[in-house]
Amino acid sequence: MDWTRLINDKRLGMEAFHDPRQHIRSDFQRDYDRLIFSSPFRRMQNKTQVFPLPGSIFVHNRLTHSLEVSSVGRSMAREVLLRMTPGREGSAALEALQNMPDIVATACLAHDLGNPPFGHSGEKTIATWFTEGGGESLRDMVTPRQWSDFTRFEGNANSFRLLTHRFVGRREGGFAMTYSTLASIVKYPWTSLHAGSKGKFGFFESEEEAYRRVAAELGIPEKEPGVFARHPFVYLMEASDDICYQIMDIEDSHRLGILSTDEVKSLLLDFFEPADRSRMERAMNHLDDPNEQVGYLRSNTIGAMVGECAGAFIRNEEQLLEGEMTEPLIRLMEPRLSEAYRRCSEVAWNRIYNASDVVDVDIAGNRILTYLMDVLMDAVLHPEKNASRLLLMKMPRQYDINAAGVYERVQSVLDHVSGMTDVYALDLFRKLNGHSLPAV
């Protein structure tokens, strides 16, 4: 792959209107602004990240998480750009690479856009509805590839669909994002048939043609049928997400009293050499508020990992461009940081993700989404029923509930359910069960 080709400001669906002239904002900056002002982005403020929403103590939701990931991604990309500059002055590659911070920041904003309500358990609930719930009867109505799309429902693939699919009444190309931004979002650039044991993939059958157009234009190779190399910027987006969710979940757990101040201090100080630890401990002596102490350590920890991941990107530039990189940047940090990160992951799994309140949300979310999938899917597949007619009147017009194929009609329900906020899903669940009426 080549940087001058990988960085391309053509817009999906608007290729005929491509304007190479310079404007006040680059097309990559416009991508960022377009997302910030979009409805799907705003809806993330009411989608669970890990801990229940809302609450008396502020914790992260999908929106604040995405904003923080974007901030870290921009910083990491700037660090990479700074280190890549020597020896490339005046080159076409360096001119193109000036856009890296904007592209990575936008990809980070969009990385969770397609995630359903109720955190990662929402993804699992939707996927298992087809194998453990009412969706089993649909297996013989779709192709094996389409069935694989459903049973491995993936938020990342749904993000790509949300940005590129032409929903009813919308323009060609969906959000009409630039090719480079779109490629930088796709963490798993292969079909669901290649998802493997982790069930991760990057695009549904319905969006494969769009991804192929992007990959062909950017020179991203297809390593085997249905499996592409990653765009190098994906690694920066992924590392920014890895850093933020791990460290910010630790900080949130401190605010909620799940982890003590001493436990969090110990976890975060382990990222640093003894001399740096002593300096930080002295600095914390000037802070009386434990939350401020943890915030200070969190900032330094993120800074250390940003520098390490940027260095790993530079060291592996050749592998990245050859499409042969196999490890995420977070695993290529120096041993001290890698071990400290591993300990944070272990504590998060044992003490945070299995905390009682988190499990309560998972249980409730499973119940709510399963019910909504049951009734909405039945309505779309059997529109002749009176109950179906009433339900379909409530479906947003942008979803193609009248599509000719079963695959497309099922997708219309998945589009609707995955786009819901936690509050909307709960409210609809109550209304459909007769537990909430406008006039009562």
C-alpha cells in the first residue's frame, strides 16, 4: 500500500462531484463535523458504555467515550506524524499524511456508532436471538452468508452500514464520507464467514460492494476472497479505543466505589519507572481530592501509552503498508507498560465487568431487546396481522420494512433496534406491554 493512495478525499456516492480545490476546511475535517452534528452520534449520549445510565454519579456513556477516544486518536496521530516527518520533507507522502490526525479523530468518533443499546451485551443479545430465540425459524429463509451476518451481529459492521447504506429517503452513499475515513473505521475488513471464534467482521453482505469500492480506490489488497488488509490508520483508532476503555473504566469504577483509591493508584503507577512514580506521588501530595489524584494519574498513563503506541506504529510502518501486521499496537508496547495494561484488564474483568450493577443492566437489556426483536420481527415478516399494522406505523420511515427480500426486512428491524437508546428501548418495551400510556 502507498500513503499517497491510502489518503483519498473522494466521497462515497458523490464521486462525480469530487472537487480537488482547496477549501477552508478539508474534506476530512468536514467528515468530523458531519458526524458531530449527526443524529446517530447524538443518540450515543443515552447508550450504556459499561455502567448503568443515568445515575447520581457521572460515568461514561458511548458519546463521552467516543469523544475521548477521538481526542486520544488525534494526539496519537500527531505524534506519529511528528516522528514520520524527518527525511520526508517536501514529499507527496508527507503532504498526504498531514491529514492523518483529522482522519483518525473522525474514525474514532464513529467506531461505536453502530453499537446497540445496553453495552456489548446488546450485541450478544441480538446475535443470539437468531440461534437461541425466535429467529431460529428464519434460517431457511436466507442464504448461509446472510444467516452468518445475523448470528454474528457486530457493532463495527453496523457502523459501516450506518455510514454507507442508502436508507429510504437518504442520498446515495449514506453519510457520503471520504474513502479514507470509511476504511479507517473498519477494524475487521472481512466478511462474517471469516469472523472466526471471536465473531468479529467488518461489513454485512449488503455493504460488501461499498467496501470493495473503497478498498479498490485506496489500493487495499484482498488477501484471500472476502478478506482484506487493514488500512494502517485502523491500528491508531483501535489503540486509542483500547487505551480509553481500559483506563476510563478503571477511573469510573473508582468514582462508583468499586475500586479503592489505593487500588487504582497502584494499578496506574505500575505503568511508570521508579523515578517517575516518585515524582507523581509528590505531585499527588498537593491534591486533597482522591478523584483529582486518580485523574492526574489517568492523564499521565494515557500519555505514556500514546507515546508507546505511536512508536510501535513507526517501527512497524513497513509491515503496516504490506498488510502483514498481525498484532494491535497495544500489544507492542514495552514490557513494563504491557504488563501494567494486562493487570488493569484482569482487574476490570474480575471486578468491573462482572459487578452486580453491570450484570443487572445486561439482564434487563437482554429481556428488553429480546422482546422488541420478537414483536418487531413478527410485524415485519407478517404485516397482514392487525397487531403488525399498528406496530409498523411506529417504525421510522427510513427503514425499508416493505423490502422484497427477507434479508432486507430483517435488516430493517436490526437497524431500528440497534439505533435505539437505552431509554427509548425501555420506554418502547413498557408501552408495548401496556405498562405505559401517554394519558395515564
